[in-house]
Amino acid sequence: MIELDGVVFRYEAMRMAFDLRAEAGTFAVVIGPSGAGKSTLLNLIAGFDAPESGAVRLAGRDVTRLAPAERPVTMLFQAHNVFAHLSVADNVGLGIHPGLRLSAEDRRRVSGALDRLGLSGFERRRPGELSGGERQRVALARSLVRDRPILLLDEPFAALDPARRREMTSLVDSLRRERGLTVLLVSHQIEDVRAVADRALFVHGGRIVADAAPESLIAAPPTAEVAAYFG
Amino acid sequence: MSPAAPPGSSALRVWAPAFGAGAVLAAVIGAAAVGLALAVGRADLAGLVGDAYVLGVLRFTVWQALLSAALALVLAIPVARALARRPAFPGRAVLVRLLGLPMVIPVIVGVLGIVAVYGRSGAINDALEAAGLPRLLDIYGLSGILIAHVFFNMPFATRLLLQAWAGVPAETWRQAAQLGMSGPQIFRIIEWPLIRAAAPGIAALIFLLCFTSFAVVLVLGGGPPNATLEVAIYQALRFEFDLPRVIAFAILQVAVCAALVAFIQRLARPMAMEAGLAAPAPRPDGHDALARIGDGVAIAFGAAVLGLPLIAIVTAGLTGPIGAVVSDPVFLEATRNSILVGLSAGALSLLLGAGILATSRRLRVGLWRPGQAETLEIAASLVLVVPPFVIGAGLFVLLRSIGDAFAFGLVVTAIVNALMGLPFVLRILGPPATRSLADTGRLADSLGMTGLMRLRLIEIPRLRRPAALAFAVATALSLGDLGVIALFGSAGNRTLPLHVYQLMGTYRTGEAAVGALALVVLCVVLFVVIERGIGGRGDD
């Protein structure tokens, strides 16, 4: 569960204020124009940005003052989710031990996570040999071994082609169902997620200005900004 | 298959400028080769290259360069890491800018600063004596060479390493924070691979610079056993006139440098890197007291290595007999010679570079032959492989067989220095010149703009600033150079660096310090005058 309670954050001249409540198991897509504060919303939950005031509660615990590693969150970025100089197995293994002290049992868990993501036998490969989609699968495999209940996705599939993007989105959806994850996905392609997301959060000017099912948001934009965004 | 050449770009028109520049290069290097070949007629080359004395010089040259490169790099790593970990502290911006200074100040000036700090009567020995201790430091010999090479190259290595750190995308630091990596884990998993990737290239470059080191070794070597190949060439020409040995040294020098340059070119392939997209993120480590103290010590050490000689140069220059030095006719003549040599070398360098680029950019843009353009530019940069000293030695031998080699001293110095500056001109002017053609070429062609019209309306406004910068850099490099002029210099054609060297050699330390500071001031003034005067103030 994610709860943001009067969270205020200032970036240069822009003041952002977020209130949000998302039950465990929610799949919410975050949409809105560039620079509206979508990434900031995720950064505040993950702990990369610290709020000026307000509280962040995750899985029932106040984490406002906790470092990113101490929060029940895994976040995937648009790029650079994997280290190019480490093998696929090591990249996933970092999710178990950040210094890569891995037991044989840990190695088996890594392979299991790779199997689940359709990357069986990829252990010894380097990220440079993989496609963009495969690299993001490696990052997802790491999120499996980290086993945190909240998964934040900051446009990690934006560079993929439409078919690959839908494939990754449904993969995330099946992981959510298996593990009861709470998922927040920033995307510009609401078409790709309307089938799987239960909620769409429309961020504008540092605020969540609309919060509804994707279908109803598209069918009947509640505000002029949302209508303008869909065009 | 490359597409057909556009009309109006005949092979002759494309290649003519490069042929012009190439002819000058070929003439200079060819003349030097003829000079050396004339001497070789009477020598048993294989025997000479295998000669015990020659091999001894080679061994020392390699050994000191190895030690210098290793020391400079190993010392630079903690300094660079501390600077990378501390992105904001008072004075950081100044310190990072100063890191570029040792590479551009005249070598003889840096050496003077080193002697003033670490020398027998230097500041450190003074401090030791004041504390009741013996004057322990004696820097003549290998230790002095290493100290000077660390002064010149450690800041350079630090800057290159900092660039490697700057290439780490923000996402990586967020990833490290999310995974909960500790400082040592970040070092092992993120930073060490980074250092390992950057180190061979940096070390090879510093090795090359120290391998061809002349002025440092000439002043601080302390005599014959400690000579690099360049110093040995100088001594063999100047004092013994032992031509066969000069040839042997030159062959070894060219062979090793060529191998090194090939190695560096191979390493220079850029790593496949996607740019980071996230906003800059702070590093999660380095907040505990131990890390703070460690970084503080590393930064203070780097600042001292860099700063002490720089401070010594300024204070020794300002407290020296300024009036006596600047009214000395020898000083005035040396200054005049230096300005003449510097400006001619800079102008010639720019002209040669422009010729090569006029062709290579045409090959790149419009004709779609980047391979040929690359080959042409590398060929021009091969001047780096034939060290200026070998060219100087060849010309010296040739001119000596014609007449009084010393009479041509300043001309030869200007020409050799122009070749030395050429790789820098290509680096600075190349990218904007190519961009200019790519941006405006088709439009200008379609409007029928050619020749002088095109030069006046397109090239000069667009390329004025980079051309001025290239000119200024080549001029400043030549101005501070104590290289071939040491071979040709005699009464009447001294340059300022040679004058300073001779003052140091006759223990007129105070005067040398004033001369050194004057040389720095002259470099800066000429640089600024050229860059601003020709390049204009601009709006950026």
C-alpha cells in the first residue's frame, strides 16, 4: 500500500504537492505532460527526493526519513537499470547482496528469477549483447529477488516498439498478480496499459489532478488539461 | 558503394588544400629524413642500435616513463575519487580549473617552480632547516624527474579520471542507493571497473609524454647517466656531434612512439554508452567521518602537489630582480624572438590545419567518405609519432652540411613548433569546420556562393572563434617550448624559454624566476589577445 499525505516538494520555482492512496495490489498508470512531476512523484516514494513536508507511508510504515535501500520499493528507470560491465547473473545478484557475496542458494534464486522472465541461460551474458527489452527484463528479475512489495516503473519500456511494450506491460501485470505487488507505471502510451491498469493518475503542474479508471479518463476527460493531453 | 560525387566537387578541388598542407609536411619531414640519411651512409645501424650506451639510454627512458606514468596515475585515483565524491565545496571549481594548468604552462617554468619547492635551496629544505633538521631533499636525478613528471601529469590524469566519473549516469547512483551499497561496495562494483577501463589509455598517454620528455630531464636529470632519448640526441648533437648515435636514438624514439600511438589509437574507441536521462542524483556514500577525512586528505594532497610549485613561480618571480631582468637587452631580444617564433608557428599551424580540414570535411560531408577523411587526419597527426626533436635533429644535420645551422635557428624552431601544434589545431577546428559545412554546404551551393564570398559570409563568421582558439593554443605551445631551440640556440637567437634555461644553468636563480614569470605572462597575454582579438568577444 502507498500513502502520500500532504507531501510537498519544491524544485526550483515549482511547488509540487501530492496526496495519494493506493491499496496493495493496485496497478496504476501515471500520465501527464512532460515536466508535470510524474518522475518526482515516483522519486518521492522511492526516497530519491526528500519532501519538504508531509509523510510517505508504505506498507503501513512511515518511511519519510528512510534511505531508498530501506524502503519496501524497487524502482526501474528509463535507462541504465543494469551495469554494462557485470554479467546478467551479477546484475540480478546485486538485488540479493549489494556487494555480490552470493551463496550457491542465492545463485539458484537468480537463475529462477531469470527463468521466470524468459531469460533462461542468460546468466553469463553481458548487457551489451542483449536487446533493450531483455535488459529491462534483467532489471525486473532483480526486482523479483529483491522481493519488495512496491514496484515503481519510470517509463522503462518507452524505448521499445509497441508490441514489445505491450508484452512487457502484461509481464509486469502477471508478476503483480503472482506476488500481490503494488505497481505505479509512468507511461505516455495509455493505450498499452488500459487493459491491465485499474487506475490512471493524471499529473499536471505538480499535482494529481485526475484519478480514475483509464477507460473513463479517456472516454470523458474530467478537466480541460486531461482533454488537451489526449488531444 | 558511395553515392556519386555531387557536381562541382572534382577530385582536384577536393584534394588540393590537403595536398598543399601535405607538401609542406612532407618537405619538412623529408628534409629531416634526408639529413639523417646523409649521416647514416657512414654508419653500421644494427650495431649502433644494439650499442650498450644506446640501450642504456633506452632502458632509462622507458624506466622513468613507466615510473612516472604509474605514480601519476596511482596518485590521481584518490584525488579524482575525492573530487568526484565532493561535488560542492568552496574552491572546488578553482581547483578543477587549475588542474589543467601544468599541461599548458611552459615546461621550463614548471621545472623552475619544482626546483623552488623541492630543490636544494628550496622551500621544503628551508622548512626542514628551520625545524632543526638537515636539508634532506636533493632532487637532481631520477627523483627530481619523477617529482616533475608527477607535477605535470598527475593533475592531467585527475582531470581525465574525473571525466570518466562524470560519465556515470545519475541512474547508477540511484541504483546504488536503492540497492543499499556501501562506500567500499560502490568502489568495487561501480568505480573500480570505471578506473580499469580508463587507466590504460591515460597511462599510455602519460608514458608517451614522459618518454619524450626533454626540458625536465635536461634540467633535473643531473648528468649523463640520467638521459632520455631526446636529451641524448641533444647531447650527441650539441657536444659530441656523434651523428651515428643520433640516428640510433632517433630510430628507437620513432619506433617506440609509433607503437605507443598505435596502442593509444586502438584504446581510443569510444565505449558504447547511452546517455543518462535522469536529473543529476547525489551519491549515497561518503557521509561518514572517515570518508570525509580521507577525501579531505586526498584533495589537500592534490592541491599541494599542484599548488606549491605554482605559488613558488609567482612569489619567486615577483620578489626577483625585476628591473634588472627586463632592462637586460638579452631578455628583450629573447622576448622579441619568442613572440616572432610563436606567432609564425601558430599561423603556420593554423594554415596547415585549415588545408587538411578543407579536404577532410569535404570527404566527410557530401562525399560520404569518412574513412578517407579519418585516414587523412590521422596521417597529419602522425607528426606526433615523429618527435619534434628528431625532425629538429635531421634539419640540423642537413643545414649543417649546407651552412651555419645556427643561423636558421629561429626559422627551424617555428616550423617544427608549427608541426607540433598541428594535432591540436585539427582537434579544435575540425569538429566545428565539419559542422559548418554540414549545416550550410547545400544552402551555399544552391545559392552559388563560392570562393572568397563564401569565406567572408559563411566560414569566417562561423569559424572565427574556433580558428582563433586554435591559433592561440598553437602560439602558446610554441612560445613556451624549450625543445629544438636548445639545439639551434646561440647568442643572437635565443628564445625566452632558452634564456630562462641558461639563467638557471648559471645559477642566476632570481633572474631566472623573473624570466619565467615574464614568460607565463607573455603566454597568457598573447593567448588572450589572439583569442579575443581575432575570435571576438562573442556572446557565449
